[in-house]
Amino acid sequence: MQHWTKIPGLSQEDMETFFQNAMLPGSELKHHGVIPQMDPVFVTCDFVKGTIDMAYHAQEWELNPENIMHGGIISTALDTSMGLLAHYYTHLSAPTVVTVTMNVTFLKPVLAGDIFHIQCQLDSLGRTLATVKAEVRLERDDILAGIATATFMAVNE
């Protein structure tokens, strides 16, 4: 198994461009569905460490009856951010990634108006499977609100 920093054609500069392009209106990521409504923002990435930081703003429409952010929406933000990281490291060999498994643990509530970050770390990268771990961190007092792990499969079909 080759380390992700040894994949030809990938670099810090390429990674930043990849994520910036993914955030453009009308991009493959933001052209329909719930993701454009959630309006993710690319913050930073580190090619060597295999990390990405995405920011989200908790909006009124994302709240559950308890007036906190719905766990399904947080899970969508996690799946989107972790999947985007996995996709970067596999996009030269496969046009897409699909989620195989995802485990989420909610630790603290996300409130309306909160800005939270999904900070992802590539854990392992094989021929077809990538494993990513993530933290949900509230900007408010740097609160750890959740953790997750997921496995993604690079798909050529």
C-alpha cells in the first residue's frame, strides 16, 4: 500500500484548488439537493497530514423539535466533509466515492446560529477503500460536539 503523499499528480496546491472548486456554485457538490442549502465553506487543508477543515453555519431550517440542530443534518455535514476528503485522494483513479459505513457519536448540541467545523483526517487509504475520522467542533468555546468515522469506496462504474 502506497502512502497518499506518494500518489502522482497530488499536492498541497492541487488539493487546495480541488476543494476551492468543489465550493463553487454549480459545482458537482453544490449543484442540487441538501448540500448547497447547508452551504459548506472550505477553510483549510493539509496534503501531508491528510486533513480538511470545513465550516458550516447552523440554520433555522436544520433544527429539530428540541430547537437544536438535527442529528441527520450533522451526519450529512460529516458525510459530505469526510467524503470530499476521501474523494480528493482517489479522484485520479475513480470518478466518485460512496459511503460504505459511518459511525457518529453526538456529544454536545449544536444550536441555531452556531458555526461549527468538521475537521477530518484521512486514516487509511487502500486500493478501493479510504477510512476517515472527524470531529465536530463549535467555534463557540472550541466545544467538541461530535466525533465520527467512515469508510468510503472509490467507484469506477
